[in-house]
Amino acid sequence: MESKELLYTSYRLQELNSLLPEGLTGPELQQVEALVQGRDDVGLITLLERLPLSRENRERLRIIAEARPIALKIVALWREMPLRHEEIEAHYKQLKQLKAEYDGVAPRRGGAAFY
């Protein structure tokens, strides 16, 4: 996996979904599905913060939450002319570092299988 994946909302949503603990109630699963369908990674982060997670998944959640504003900044910079290549590159390096941290957290399993 490449570090740029943290840039994309769809990847962040997929990873956030994999952090969900087993045993969620029907209403909780419906909420998760609505957040994923709405591409609401902020809502899913907020939900996960309230749930009991393993230490490893709590760390993954922190990393994804930290990566999100960096990703949004990169997207905003892409829309500016002239392109500020050095600033964009610096943000990509931050994402790469966060992805390395993410990949360094012990293996996990879980996630809500609602789709």
C-alpha cells in the first residue's frame, strides 16, 4: 500500500470500518452504513472515538484522524495556481510518515461486515 492512500476519503472510510469492534447493535450498524454511504469519515471517526477499541485500533484511529486534515490541505493546494510544489511535497512526506506508523501497528482483525 502506498502512503497516498491516506489522501483518499474512500481509503480512510475502508480503514475506519475495519477498526470497528465486533458486536455492534443493529442501530449502530445502520449508523455506520449511513456514514460510509455518505462518505462521512469525520462522523465515523467520532463514532469510533466513543466505542471500546483495542490499543492498536485506537492508535490507528489517531493516525487516520491526524492524516485527514493533511489530505484536505493537499487537495486544496492542488486547486491553486501556480502549484506550490514544495508545500505539496512536504504534506505528502507527512502522509508517508503517518502511513509508515499505521503499517507499523500490530496486525488487526474486526470490522463491521454490513456490506
